[in-house]
Amino acid sequence: MTAPQKGRVVAFFDLGTNSVRLLVARFESGQSYTVLTKQKEVVRLGEGEFARGWLRDDAMDRAVRACRRFTDLARRFGAVEYVAVATSAAREARNCAEFLKRLQDEAGLSVRTVSGIEEARLIYLGVSRGVEMDGAVALFVDIGGGSTEIILADRKRERLLESLNLGALRLTNQFFEDGAADPVPPEVYENICRCVKDAVMPTAEQVKKGRADVAYGSSGTIQNLAEIARRSFQDRLPDTPPILTREDLRKTAAMLCSLPLDQRKKVPGINPERTDIIIAGAAILEGIMDEFGLPEIRISDRGLRDGLIVDYLSRQKGISPADRLQERRQSVQRLLGACRANPEHAQTVARLSLELFDSGVRAGLHTFGATERELLEYAAYLHDIGELVSFSNHHLHSHYIIGNADLPGFDRQEIDTIAEVARHHQKKSPKAGAGSKAIPILSAFLRLAEHLDRGHAGLITHARIASADKREATLEIVSATDCTLELSAIRSEGRTIKKIFGRDLAVRCVGIE
């Protein structure tokens, strides 16, 4: 992907649990851009979902209609590219695939779900670019409809990324059958706060160790609470930087709880579309501020949509993708270290896998490029991490751990590809049509590389596909010592190579002393 052409218009969609948001931007030179429009529509995609794990038909209908209107609007602004992600409600739903297909078929919008950790990373990218951090360590809190993201970071990197199953809509559905239509008794509000504190306690310990200098709150829930507090309890002008203190939050929550829904709608500054879920949102923020020891929190109007732009720019060639690549590598290395896998063996298998991939291109075995090569490398590094659970069937454990690891810097499809390639580094090869078309070929190279370091001794220094014709592919390996075990293992993969590449496998060893 090249740098966006000057004047190129791109539309960014955030399909959240409560709302669908649109941002349309025109890119100028370098990393500058102009926002053409920002739109939001409350669709309550997660309404009634979290107890049963199923998106309701009427909720999907609302989201699809909103996306159809937004794609039409983006097109009128001249958008030629669409970047769309879905968060908590979609990623937790068992019928997510049906929902994504409807978005594609009915709204013409291709949407990818992002993990909670990736959501946190995108929020950090969006909010941090709009505040002055200097050399400070900052805490970022974003309360959504289905989840709350917690980020501890400085200007250069994230130190902590967390996504918690705490959301204003989720907790409203959990604690109020009637949508909090009546005044909320103090004991009920305290029960919600206690639930929040129990959920955030492990994260609070990490945040306190990180010693944040300043805290920022984003999302509509926090912005709305700050506006209500400003109008009701603060002597602060509308154009001054918004800040919400813990004491003002307590007073705001108590006032809101004392009112029935119809009276709550008349509170100065309240967003009528949030009236029924604002109390749960207040409990989430109050629980976090109490547990984290935050006397106040500064308010940002930026969020995930803005992070999508920053991430989009980082993916363009010629616009410093180094930070993104480094983040992905760090994610993989952290997981490798956390699972106490053998780093030397992982590095050897990764190196040999890439040699096979590159020589396979030159020999005409495949036409995949840099994207697939990068995912193969990560799968090679992580292929044995399942041994943390059990050596027996560790390839299945590796698949599960990778698939549920929430690797920052990766989208859901990339994580699934890495997990599938790692899964098939031994035993059965992947079935045709399972996931990405690259998976069978990448897993074949990983299987060969794993066999080439069968004894974890690094006996084979190099490997390449020396040649390939219609009938046979020749694998040439270089070793300075006897490698009978590895050669035997490699030759056992003849049927797999025949199945995937349609060629017999010949093996030639050179360099044995």
C-alpha cells in the first residue's frame, strides 16, 4: 500500500455496542488530513445480547441501516476507501459472521472485528495524538457500551493495554430489567460500583505501579458525565478544558440516581440518547477512579475513529511504518516469553521458514508476498507455545493461546491466520478452504522448518527450494554435521508436499563434513 494520494478521501467506521460512528477525512501531503464530517447514530447493537451471546435481529437491522446511510454519505463526500471495525458486541456474538455478511451484502461495507486489546491500542492512538503529554506517563480510560478499555502509556509506547467486560449498556442490561426507568436506590448503585471494583482490581494494581502523571477519559459516556457535572456543580466556562473530579462525579451520580427516567431526561447537559445507560456508566467511572486513586480525569473528544486514521497512516509505505512493525514484533515476543517457549528453537524455525518462503517464490511454488511472509514468521516464533499447557497435542494448545491472546497491532483475521498456521505445524495439514488461502502453503513451510530443527540443536544452517518443475520440488539443506534425524523427518512430509504443491519432494543435503 502506497502513501495516500493528495486529496484522497477515506471513510472510517466504528461499529460499537451502543453507536455506529463515521469519520470521513481527506488526506493532504505527508500525514496531514482534513476531517470532512463526523457522524454518530445510536443503534444499540448490543441490546439484550450479553446474557445470551446472540445479536438480536432488530439490533442488526438498526446497525445495517445506519451503515447504509453512512456509506451513502461517505460516497457523497467522495470517499474511495472504507475502513471499518466492530468492537465488543460483534466480537462476542455467536452470530457475528451473519452480521458481517449482512453489512457486506446490504450496506456494501466490509467490516473486521477487533479484539479488546486492539481496541485499546486504537483508542490510545486516537486520544494520545490530541493531547499534550510531553514526557508524562498517562492513563487513558474509555467506557463503551460493552467494554471499558484501560491504557497506561507515554508518548512513545503503551505500557499496559487492558479491555474489561464493563460497559454502560452491558451493566444496564445486567442490573436493570426496566432500563433504569425508576429512581435507583443507593444500595443498587453501590452494587454496580462493587461489581466494577471487583473487575478492575487486578488492573488497578498494575496502574498504581505505573505511576501515571495524568488521566484522560474518552467516549460519549465520560464526556456526557463531565458536561452534566459542569452545568450542575462546577463554576467552569464552556470553552475551558473539561475536567471531571471524583467529588463532582459522586454528586452527579447521586443526582441522576435520585430521578426517574422522565425527569433524568431534563437534567441540563444530558444526552437524551444516554439517559437510560448513564447511571451504569457513572458507576463504571466512579469505581475506576476510586480503585485507581484518581482525584480527577481530563476529558478528550477523540477516540477509536481517530485511532483508525493514525493506524491507517502507519500502514502506508513511506510514512514510517517502523513503529507499527516494532509493536507487532513486541507483541509476539511478549507472548513467546510469557509462555516460556524455547527462544533459540523458535528463532531457528522462523529463520528456516522464511528461507523456504523466499526460495519458494523464486522457484515458482507460490506468489504470496510480504504480508503472508510476516505472518509466517510470527507463527514460527509461536508454534510451540502450547507446550506451556501440555506437550501432548501442543499444536492445538498453541492454536488456542494465539487465537485468544489479543495481540496488539494485529487484526482478528491476522491473528486467526497465525493461529491456524501454528496449529498445523505437525499432524494433519489444513483442509482446503479453511481460512486464508495462504494457510496451507505457510503451514507447509512451517512443518518443513520444524522438521529441519527436529532435535532443537540447530544442525541445519540453511534451507531453500533449489528448483521446482511440474513434477518435483527439490529441497536443498546445508549442514556441517550429520543430520539423519532431520532428513528422515523431512522425507516423511512427502505426501503433504504433494497434496499442497502438487509435486513430489526431493531432498538434497550439502555441506556435510
